[in-house]
Amino acid sequence: MSSYYDLDDLLAEEETVSVVFRVAADGVGILDPGSEDNNVEQGAKVDVPLWLAQDLCQRQAAFINLPGYFSQRVRKEMQADPGCVDIRTRCPYFYGVGCKLVPITNDATLGSFLLYTLRGRYKDILSKAHSAAISSTPKVMQILSREETMLFQAGRDSMTAFKRWRVEGTRMERAAVLGKKRKSQEL
Amino acid sequence: MAGQSNLQLSVFSAAEVEFLAEDEQIDIVPNVRMDTLHMICGDYGPFRPQIPVKVPLWLAIALKKRSKCRIQPPDWMTVEKLTQVLEDEREAPREFQPLPFHYVEISRLLFDHAREDISDPYLVRSLLEDIRDVRFHKVESGLENLSAKTHAVKLKNLAAMEVNIVRPFIVRALQCFYKHDSEELVKQSASEVESQAVSSDRVPRRTLRPR
């Protein structure tokens, strides 16, 4: 699903995560607004975009703190009722970010938590996608993550297209040429 | 084969499915005398008044529009047959009754162009709608069982239009589940998330609707 040209994949990597530097880094003070000189000190906590965090962690230059939306509190909330948790305001790329964090974090339960979340919310999306009204934006869309929204839209669009086909009156489209009146005098 | 209306998703639009359905054969009773028509897809005719002849649906509709024939609705489009199908459909919550692959489109085309040839059109139409609703509800409740272990979905006797409606959703849902259930994510091996193993066809398939 993730590919080089996938826009959602790129945007997911823009999400900021907080990392703690294991080593001091010179000349990158721009990353840490709190630094006085142009350096990041060892043990400094810095917010960086995910794409940078991935690289830093792979080079053992930093370790990652899981973002708040993967905290125990949210997990408990998710266990209570997956369908009601508002993912969208927490992180629109919940799954994308989660998947990218799995290889660089020590938390072994993250992957299964993502799967649990998806499974729990899937049924809700399924039942609402095909029965949603055509015109209005349903309420459920306000709490779906970007990935879930695409799933929801896929179901809703095909259902809408079918309903439109069913009620549509004349299906024969007249070619533009046929409608024109012939000029009275041809050259 | 993919539809032309949406190149990215390779899905058919409803109109494209309808176009495919127009190749189905149907009986007509001509009321004119006409020689055999030689088409690329075959020869049809000769047409003699009151002698039934089999033609593709598109030809039947073209002739009907010029009122040169009467279309004989197919056997399954009768009140008795449809009532029976609806009953069976309701009684068997886990399987679909055999109906023609293009039953949604054929009935729609006949209702649009040859309404007067159908006996009891109101009842037939409402029966068809009921059957479609019941069947779609079954598809939905079947899809609820979709899980990470699902690698393929078996939907026996599902009609073209019904498949077409759920196709984008199923494809995306299966992709999501496949991604999130991959070994790398759940069992936390050191390898990269992106390098997912290609799905092998040898895994046991989950039957959504066991017969």
C-alpha cells in the first residue's frame, strides 16, 4: 500500500514525533528551539518530523517517545469502545504513522494495538458506508482517520453510483453533433 | 478487464455493467418479416411474425424501440419464480439463490423499454427490489466477518451489479487488514514494514458463504 508516490504516505511522514537524542549533535540547533548555541545536546528532547525520526533511530542517534495517541490512556479508551474514539483530531494518519513507528520503537504491542483498532472500527465503517445518505456528510466521518475515510468513501461512492444509476431516467446520451441544427446553406 | 470510467481504481461504473449485460440472449416475438441480420457477434434471425427468436438484449431493445417486436420476459422474471426466490433467500441466511448473473441490469432494461410486455410489472418490480435488498444485507453481514486472516472472499451466485457495488470497499478493507496483520507489524521483527511478503495463494481461503 505504501509506495514512493503515495501522497498519503508522504503526508503521514510529516507528522511530528518526539525523540530523545542519544548523542550530541553539532550544527542542527534549528531542530531544538530551546538550544542556545547551534547544537543539540545529548539527552535533549526534540520534536522532529517522522521521516527524520526514522533515520535518526536507525542510526542509533536518538530513541523515540511514542506520541500521545498511542498512550495507555488512548488504548484503554479504544478497548472500551473502538467505534467512538475520535482518531481524526488526534492524528489523521493514525495507521500510517503507527505502521512506521513499529520498526523503530521498543513497544512490541503497538502493531497488535493497530490491528485491534482497525478490527474494532471496521464493522462500524462497513455498516455506515453502505447505508449513508447520499448528500449529507455523515457524522461518523468526523472521527475517522484518513485511512478509514478512504475505506468509507469507497463503500459510499459505489453505493451512491448504483443508486443514481437505478433512478436515472434517460441513459442514452445524445452526441453533441446530433443536436446541432444544420445550417441552411452549406458552403 | 477494467472499466473505462475510472482508470485508477479499475472498477466498472453501473452503466458499464449494464452495457455488458446487453449481450445476454433474450426471446423476442417479431411482428415484421425481416431477413437474417449478419452481425460481427453472430447471425440473428430470420424474423417471421409471431415466431419467437433469440437475440441479444441490445438488439431486442433496438427492435422494441421501433415497435417491431414484443420482448418475452425471461422465465425467472415471473411473480411465482421471484416469490419463490425471495422466500428461499430469506430462509437461507448464508447462501445466495441462483439468479442470472446480470439480473439487476436485465430487469432494469426491461422495465425501462418493455414495461408493457411484463405481466404484473409493479409486483415484479417490488419483488426484485426486495430480493436485492435481502441479498445485499447478506453481503454486508458476511463482510462483518472479514478479518485479518481473510485472504479471499467466496461469494457464490452473487450477481454482477452486487459484486460491483462492494468491490471497492472489499478491496480496500482486505488491503488494510493485510497490511496490519503482516508479520512485521504484529510480531515485531526487525525488518522494514514496507517489505511485505507477497500474498501467497496457498493459504487456506476463508469461505464467506459456505454452501
